[in-house]
Amino acid sequence: MIRNFIERHKVICAIISVAIIAHLALFFALTATAKANPTALHHEFPIPGGGYDPIDYTTLARHILTYGNFSMEPGVHGDAETYRSPGYPFFIAVVEYLTDGIKAVTLFQIVLIALTALVVYLLVLEVSPGSRKTAIAVATLFVFDPVIFFSSQFIATEALYAFLFLLAIYFLVKKTDSPLRMWALAGFTLGLSALARPSGFYMSIPIGIWILIRLWRVGKGNRKPLLKKAVIFFVGLCLVVTTWTIRNGVRTSVYEFSSLSTYNTMFNIPVYLSYKDKRSIEDIRADLDQKMGGLTDTEKRDSRNGPLMRKIEKDILLPNLPNYLFFHISKSINFFVAPGSKFAYGFLLGFWDGQPIDTWHPETSFVNSLIEGRWRDVGRVLYQNIVYFPESLFLLIMCAFGLYWSLFSRNPYAKLIFGMVVFLALLTSPITNPRYRVPVLPFIYFSGIAGITLVLEKRSLRRSQRPLTPSR
């Protein structure tokens, strides 16, 4: 069966093979560079320096293996961790158990990236049958995107999350004689993606909206089969999500799946208040700490303090809701156009004495300068980033044509595909960088190419319908 598949899809198999070689070559190069520069920021590669996310993931994985407990605290009776989702730490734990080394995580992630590129290829063929060239182009753009190289190399959730999320969407759109089984698999796999990153759970919202639109548009005779598939999809999703929620409730007496409110209060709110009050994030965080009653960083992560976090969030956002919505939507522009090459290059600098380039900080953000009317800063940022402008322009063009395709295409999946791009952009704002768009990156490329194709087809049709000018 595998041999027959390779025979029928030689081109994409060859491209993915070249991509695997490229990602492996980068892995060996970065490993050697980190070893040769023991004082550099990323000397512990594949653990990136300068952030605590990867430290959390590896600590949780170590405690799973050592104590059988998902906790940031050592020992079998450490307080239950609820701030981090369990999917990625368990992935690391399994790899370390099988290989006895953290570096092998990168090798497994390269395999995941290769499998994801294959899923992308098959997904495009399901959404647009007969568009093999488009499928090849989208999978190629995805697997060689600069941010994908970051995702395969470092301890980060993107490789696992993107694979599970895109696999769920593939099951959702796959044409089969057993649609109920596919939709059940789609819901279950989307639930697994939510365990890798909580945003996977919230991506069920645009899927649900798309299902409601389809229920409204189809005739009465076709609503019952679609409704059955929708129910089985959400049952599969809730089966996974509820299991984790119950675990949190049993261990902490707080039945929450996601730490969204805690994240907003610790990260998004300070960024917004920095923009609104023209103060440093450090000063704002000091004020927030007082409102939190001097909670430690560990206590802030505890879901039992979630009600306090939500109260602080509401007290700040509700009186400033119009202003915050403008800020939030404006900052989501970064999701669409922030250059992945700059993001990847910034991390490469960390293998020497340089520091990573900050791609989102309010003082240097192009979008922040734009919405605040700091035109001199807008010009300065554009000039400093002129080398990355072609990539941003390319992404902007893809998104523009993707929007056109979603509005005017008759493809039943058009609004779902681009709707998920827009929803994830809004969900991850205001702190966005190119790595957050990895799960929907193939959708940006596919919808963009589909939009360009639709424009060309309509133009060709108009030309063919013009009356011929009679010859004299």
C-alpha cells in the first residue's frame, strides 16, 4: 500500500524527503554550533534560552517520568499543574523514555513536520479534488517556511499541535463511505490537539459556525445526516476535553479546561495597558501584582486563583471595551504579515553572542506605531525591516486573495478554511508572532492560491463571453 502511494504521489514524496534532509542538516548544524558556543543563549539546544515555556515543558516531562505526577513540583504529591496542557510534556516524556535524551525530541518533531506536510497535501486534495499542483505547492511552502524550521528544531508545541489540528480537519473534510466515523475521529483528534495547546479547543467555534451555516443552507431532507455528524464530532471532542477538565477538578476542586483567563491577566492585559497608559510593562505588572495580593508566579498559575484573575480582567477590560477591541483587532494584523524569516533569524542569533530579535514588543512593533500615529517610528521600522518586506507582502497577498476566495467561491469549505485563519488570529492577539500561525499556515497558502485561481478563471470567462468584433 505504501509503495503504491509513493508511485502515485512521487513528486510530493520527493519534496518531503528533501525537506527531511534539510531539517536534519539544520539539526546537526545547530547542535554543533551550540556545542562550540557554550556561553551562547541557546547553548542547551534544543531548549531555547530566554523563555520559560520550554523549561516548563521539560520539567513537567521529567516529573512525569520520575514521579508519575504532572506537576511543576518534585515528588509524587506535588500540586497538580493546570496552567500547562499535558499533551506536549507527555510527548517529550515518551520520547525521553524511548531514547533517554532530550535531543531526540527534535528528530521526532522532524518526523511530525514531514507527516504534517503529507496531511496538508491530502487535505488540499479533499477540499479541492483534482488540484494536485496546488496541493504540492501548499505542502512545499509549508514544509520550507522559516517558522516551520523553528518548529521542528526547538522545544515548542507547534510541531505536535499543527499535526493533530490539521489531521482533525483532514478527517472532517475527507469524503468516505463512513462519514460518521471520520467526524468522530475529527472531534477526537481536535480534542487531542487541545491537549497540546488550548486554542485547539476554541477552534471548534469556527467549525461550529460553519456547521450551522451548512444546516441553514441545505434542504430539510439533508439536515438530519449533517446534524448526526455534528453531534458525533462534538461528542468526540468533549470526550477528550472533559477527561482533562475532570482531572483538574478532582485535583484542585476547580473544573477548568483552559488557563485562558490567567494567561490574559499575566500577559495580554499588561501589553494592552502599556499601549493605553503609555507606561512600561514592568510598572504595569507591578500594579497588577498588588491587585493580585502579592501572589507568587506559581500561585498565579494555580487554577484556584482563576476567579481572582477573571475579576481583574473584567475590571480592566469592561470599562475600556471599545478601546480594547480596537487594540486587539489591530494587533492581530501581525498574525497575517509578521515575517517568519525575521523570527527564525532572531533565534539563530542566539547561537552566538547576539540576542534574539524581538518581533512583537510594543516599543518596536510596526502595528503599535501605526495605531498610535507615530509615523516616524513607522518609517523607521519599515526601513529597518526592508529585507523582510517581500515575505510580508507575499503573505498579505495570500491573505487578500484568500479572503476573496472565501467570499466568492462556491467551494463548501471556503468559509471554514479562511474563517479558521481569521479566528486564530483574533484568538492569539494581542501578543502574536509568526509561530502562532503555524497550524493554519497551509490554509493561508491554499486559500491565497485558490483565490488567485478563481480571479484568473473569472477573468478568462469574461473574455470568452465578450462578443467577437466583426472583421471588415
